[in-house]
Amino acid sequence: MVGRAWEVELGRRLRGLRVDRRLTQQELADRANVSLGAVKHLEQGAGATTGTLAKVLHALEQEGWIEALAPAPGDFSPLELLEQRRRAGKRGRTRTRVRHPRAAR
């Protein structure tokens, strides 16, 4: 499942959560502090911002979705990664001098 199909499935599941809680789209929009149109777009898979998704998930008490979608990465330092690559590059680059035999004269 990719792209549009994934968005539609996500919207379908969010709609199911809303209906299970017996909330109207307007009630969810009010709880999430987003517009009614934003909730409709999200449920239809017609595009929404990550901010809208986060607010709606919070209003539905489904913060666990975020962890399921993207588990928190370990500590990451781009500068440390750069330094590791620089050191690995130096170790991997050994200069070897190839001497060609001189042609007999």
C-alpha cells in the first residue's frame, strides 16, 4: 500500500475510532481544535497536515499511534556520524605506491 491508498486507509481507521467514541466530525474538530474541513479531509484521505493528524490523535486519546508509526530513534548526532565517516574514510584509504619496472634500455 502506497501513497493515496495509505492515506485513505489511515482516514478510514481514524473515522472508525471517532465513530467508536460516538463523536461527530464537528465534536472531534472542536476537541482537536481544528476545522471541520480538516477532519473531513483527514478521514477522506484527501490530505492533512501532520499537525492536524497529531491534534486529532490526541483528541481521540491515541498518542500511541505515533509510537507505532515511527518508534523513537536512539540518540543521533549528525556531527558524530560525519566524524565516524571521516575516520572510516581515512582508515580505508591507504596509499600504496605501485612501482613500475623501468623498461630495459
